[in-house]
Amino acid sequence: MKAIVHVDKNWGIGKNNSLMFRLPADMKFFKETTTGNTVVMGGNTLRSFPGGNPLKNRVNIVLSKTLPERADCTIVRSQRQFFDAIKGASGEVFVIGGSSVYNMLLPYCDEVLVTKVKADGGGDAFFPDLDSDPRYVLLSESEEQETNGYKITFCTYKNREVQPLP
Ligand SMILES: NC(=O)c1ccc[n+]([C@@H]2O[C@H](COP(=O)([O-])OP(=O)(O)OC[C@H]3O[C@@H](n4cnc5c(N)ncnc54)[C@H](OP(=O)(O)O)[C@@H]3O)[C@@H](O)[C@H]2O)c1
């Protein structure tokens, strides 16, 4: 299982239950990486999508105690139900946010794909700072590129102490 996220220079990931930046190059990377696979998110992240709808061409698993059942995604009510749901998942499993779900599932992710945005988005939701966590090694960082006026790099971190799925 992997996590995928974009962060600002303070490891901020969102504000007022939405993203802080529009990053076409990152959206393209996210779509290419996750399409055909399984994505896992929390209820707030689903609610933040246009129309509150899941992502197309991916199996969507949503952790929520409150959202009603729906045909176009699998709603799971607990961490235990989540681990049952990903047994036999389609393709790779990507944890796609938000803050509470990243925090819950990061110990089980062997890699984290982090798009770093060289800006301060003034976030109110954060990702753990992997650069100051000795469990994480930066495997690669791309050349800097610009998208919609923002400088970004694509980084891959490895979790040296990944936990087996329960
Ligand atoms: N930068 C990025 O790459 C990125 C990616 C994704 C999201 N985000 C941002 O992250 C922010 C949202 O983060 P967040 O922490 O507020 O929301 P979240 O993690 O998306 O959702 C939290 C919700 O998930 C459900 N949940 C969490 N743990 C659960 C459990 N063990 N069992 C059942 N349900 C559980 C609950 O849903 P219910 O309330 O429905 O019961 C909870 O309120 C937004 O600003 C969003 O834009 C950023």
C-alpha cells in the first residue's frame, strides 16, 4: 500500500476542506498513478470532490461512520472493516487522504509519493513531516518544474519500518 499527497513547504495539505493549490501537473501525475487501482479516502475528502462523487476508473474505498451506502464506492465504517475490504483489492492500493486517514494508515504504507509545492498555502490540515522522521528515507526527487505558477518536485519516500497489514 502507498500514500500519495501534495504538500506545501509546511507539510500543509488542505484548507477549509479543500486543496490549497490548483496544480495541473500534479493532477496529471495523480490520475496516471491511481487510474486502474484502488484509492482509499476519508469521508471529508469524498465530500470535498466535485459533487461529492468518487473518482472515475478507480475502485474507491471510503472510511466513514456517517455517509450513506452508495453503489459507486465501498463505504467502510472502521479500520477493521477497511483492512477486510482491501483483501483482494483491484491493483495497487493508494491512500489519498485526508489528514486523519493518512495518519491512520501511514504505518502500513511502504512508500509515500509526495509532491512538494514550494509555497505556503496557509493550511489547516497537515501531513507528518517525513524529512524529520528517521523512519523515512527520501529515495528520489525529480527536477523542479512549474505548474500554474507554482514550483513543484515529485518525491518518493520509503518507510523503513512498514507494518504488515493486520
Ligand atoms: N494535498 C493532498 O494531497 C490532499 C489529499 C486529500 C485530502 N486533502 C485535504 O485534507 C483535508 C481533509 O482531511 P481530514 O482529516 O479532515 O479528512 P479525511 O481524513 O478525508 O476524513 C475524515 C473522516 O473520515 C472518516 N473516518 C476517519 N477515520 C475513520 C475510522 N477509523 N472509521 C470510520 N470512519 C473514519 C470520518 O468520516 P465521517 O465524518 O463521514 O464519519 C472522518 O470524519 C481537506 O482539506 C482536503 O482537501 C489533501
